[in-house]
Amino acid sequence: EVQLVESGGGLVQPGRSLRLSCAASGFTFDDYAMHWVRQAPGKGLEWVSGISWNSGSIGYADSVKGRFTISRDNAKNSLYLQMNSLRAEDTALYYCAKDKGGGWYDWGQGTLVTVSS
Amino acid sequence: AIQMTQSPSSLSASVGDRVTITCRASQGIRNDLGWYQQKPGKAPKLLIYAASSLQSGVPSRFSGSGSGTDFTLTISSLQPEDFATYYCLQDYNYPHTFGQGTKLEIK
């Protein structure tokens, strides 16, 4: 059974940093691209960042480019999102999702990030 | 970045109705589009990938069509469990983009 478990969320002050993790199990992690998607309270889904299986292709939403860094450790079956210079508008539930190369079937349950003083 | 314009933003319908939701891309995206259903407090669920391929386990009342810039999700006969919010997602290139969402409510 595929499992994606996000962690690392919490309350953080504006301008500070946070690192999210997504622990993957139940599949061959280094066969798949992965993504981070967020959802602000009461709002729609926003794609944040994606990374190919070998980290050779990486993309970011314009809203986070230059502040967030996605990475993965295939040996640890883990996906990361380093978030710097956090803003109030980064407050959201952050999901990781597995890209099966035709849709994203598997999602975690999310980790909540709240940016507030 | 490619913009995905989804319509309508909300829709009231009855059990048994046929419903269509559309997404328009600001430039051609081949068939690199998926449709997702989200219920409150839950992660999104993949319904359709590659514009028209039904994800395994998803009821056949859901169907997708389109290519290039114009796409549709159709629910042929609404069931009570279908009342949710629906999103399209283009994964043609980075940055990937979601539509704004369509909230499907019971009339």
C-alpha cells in the first residue's frame, strides 16, 4: 500500500524558515516524480513545486520561486520542501503527491503551515 | 505560465442530472490534463488523467474529453456522493497549474 506522510508543519513567524518532509513507502520511490501542492484555508489547490525521479528536472510556482527549494533523497524515500522568507500568504495545508506519469493518484494527508506573528 | 480557466465556479444540480465542467488552457497543452475531486477535509482524488482516461476504480459515469486548449469533465448521472469540488490540472510543463475549482452543490 502506498503511503505518503507529510511532516514539519507548524506555526512560524513571517520571514522565518521551515522544512517540510514527505516520507514515502509502499512503492519504488526513485521511479516517480513528486510534487508539493498547497491549499490555503477555504481556497483552491495551488501547485507549489515538482521534482523528477533523479532531481534532473525541477519546477516552482512563480509565487514561491527564489524562496522555496524542493529536494529528494531516494536512499531515504523522502521528499523535502525548504521554505525560506515565509509570508502570511504561505499559510496553507501542504500536500505531497506522487506523479504516476499520467495523473497524481497518491496523495498524503497534508501538513499545516501557519505563518503569523 | 499557462493559465487554466475553469467554469463554472459553482453549480447547483440534482441527483440524476448530467453535469459538464470545462477548463480552457491559455495555450495548447496536448492532452496533459487531469481532473480531481476533493471533498471537505480530504486530499484530492484523481478521476481522469491524460484528458480522457478513467482512473481505475472511478465510476464510469465520469468521463473526460478534449485536447489542445479546451477540456470537459462530464458526470452523466449525478449521485449523492458526487457533490464535491472539482479541479483541472495541467501538467504539460512547469509551472503546473490548477483551475480555480468548481463547487458542485445539491439543488
